[in-house]
Amino acid sequence: MQPAMDFLIKEEKVFSGGLSCRGCGWSLLVRHLSSILGENTVYVVPASCFSIIAGPYPLNELRGSVVHTIFAAAPATATGIRHALDRQGKKDANVVILAGDGGTFDIGFQSMSGAASRGENLIYIVNNNGAYMNTGIQTSTATPYGAVTTTNPQSNYKKTWPKDLMGIVGAHNIPYAATASLAFMQDYRRKIQRAKEMEGFRLLMIDGPCPPGHKVDPSQSIAVSRLAVETKMFPLFEIERQQYTVNYIPEKFVPVEECMRPQGRFRHLFKPENKQILQDVQKHTDKYWERLLAMEKLTHELNIFED
Ligand SMILES: Cc1ncc(C[n+]2csc(CCOP(=O)(O)OP(=O)(O)O)c2C)c(N)n1
Ligand SMILES: [Mg+2]
């Protein structure tokens, strides 16, 4: 067991005065990330809320370099930066992409897949807040089933399941992919450290609280993130060259409703006529969890995964 205070930031690498909303995951995520990666880091930022939070050039919220780039091509931009730094002998500099779910699951998907397939030496951070938040909460392929967004309003709430990004990324056979939650800070910090020490394409997907987008009180950001893990709606796991490891097994069964009730984007599902939808979400969540445990068991039992 690590000491309880292990998640405190020892050296702050983010200036005060960031432009995030109260309770935003982006800020907390980047504060911890930058405190571990240090100043010898280039952050490559495609269009997202973090483009605003980091500030427009020449302003910069971070101690490190920030390169703003187009929505569809952050991994391509980062590839160029990585290779230029390597040619200059600066191999110890970290090159890190900070992208949203829209920029990863949808618009930058091809660029991410290309960089992963080429084995580029990059760290890719996805802040999955489940919609295009910066432009006003439009649906992405990461948006959860049943959620209301501005492109899926009222009874036209989202009726498709989110894309299994981790499954797709893992299938690229990269050295490291992991999910993380800001409510499980020691686990998150361990995963950043782990990614930092490795080489090649590494990806962390963080469950991103977004009070205005999820219609949650800002003070409840972390509590709802914790419930996402406890209900297994956002499981914590790692994939190393296709070998799965589940990092946290909830002690008791917590129904998905517990995590959905505090989020206004799911309010309509609590009407009696929508009871079936909640059951469907529970079923889908249980199925994904069982599949995850099966993948863990299978890939650990098969010796082919050990070097
Ligand atoms: C090609 C292109 N299309 C649309 C936009 C407008 N735009 C800027 S940020 C953004 C939303 C980003 O969503 P996501 O990647 O999920 O990040 P978040 O804002 O949620 O952090 C959009 C649509 C853009 N900048 N470029
Ligand atoms: Mg988003």
C-alpha cells in the first residue's frame, strides 16, 4: 500500500489563472500529469476545451512547451516534433498529446491510429468527457448511451453505444494503454509514471468530469467519477501489448443508476417509461466488465504474452 498522501503535487507546473470551468477534469488531469513529466515536455493540443484552458499563443498555462494544432492531426504534428527533437539529440524530452474524446474517437482517429501503428514514441492523453464540450456539448462516439446532448436533445437522446476505444487501441499492439480516473489519484499517477518510463506509443484515457456538459454540480465532479468506477461504467485497467490487467475490482455491486442519477444529462431516464433503458445500460456495463475479466484471465493464462 502506498502512503495516503502520495498523490500530492510536489512541484506545481501549471500557472494559476487557468480558464477551465469549476470542477473541470482537464485542469486536474494536466496538473498531475505535468508535475510528473516535468518541464522538458512538449504538449501538442488539438482543438478542445484544453486549447482554451492552456491559453492562446503567446499565453501558456504550463511550464513546458505548448503547440496548438488542428483538430484532425495532433498525432501527426506530434510525430514531426518527436522526430525533430530526436534529430537534435533531445531524446529525453517528452512529447505528449492532450486531446478530447471528439479529437480521438472521431476526428483525429486516423491520425492516432497511424501514429500507434508506426510505433511513434509519444504519450497520448485522452480526456474523455463524452461529448464535444468546447463547442457546446455535441454528441461524439464516446457519448454514453442514453445521454442528452445538444445534437441529441430530449427524447432524441443518444441511442447507440460508445465506441470501445481501448479495445481498438489495444489491438494496435502498443506497449501501453490504460484507463484512469481522477477519483483514483494514486492509480492515475502510477500510470503516468509508468507511461513516462516506457518508450513507443502509450495512451491513457481519463474519465473527464465536465459539470456543464454532464449537468453535475461542480462540487460533485470527483464523487461522480468515483461512482463511474464503482458501478463499472468506467473500469480501471491496463493493456500491455494486448495483455489485459484489471486494476480495481469494486468490493460490492453498485447499480449504474447511482452514477447516472446525479447527472442531469440522464435525468429523463428516471421517468417510469424509460426504466428499460436503465436496465439496458446495466446489462451493457455488466457485459463489458465480464468481457474485461475474461480478457484478463485469457491473456494472463496464455504464456505467449510473456517475453
Ligand atoms: C476541423 C474542426 N472542426 C470543428 C472545430 C470546432 N471545435 C473546436 S473544439 C471542438 C470540440 C472538441 O471536443 P473534444 O475533442 O471532445 O474536446 P472537449 O472540448 O470536450 O475537451 C470543436 C468541435 C475545429 N476547431 N476544427
Ligand atoms: Mg470531449
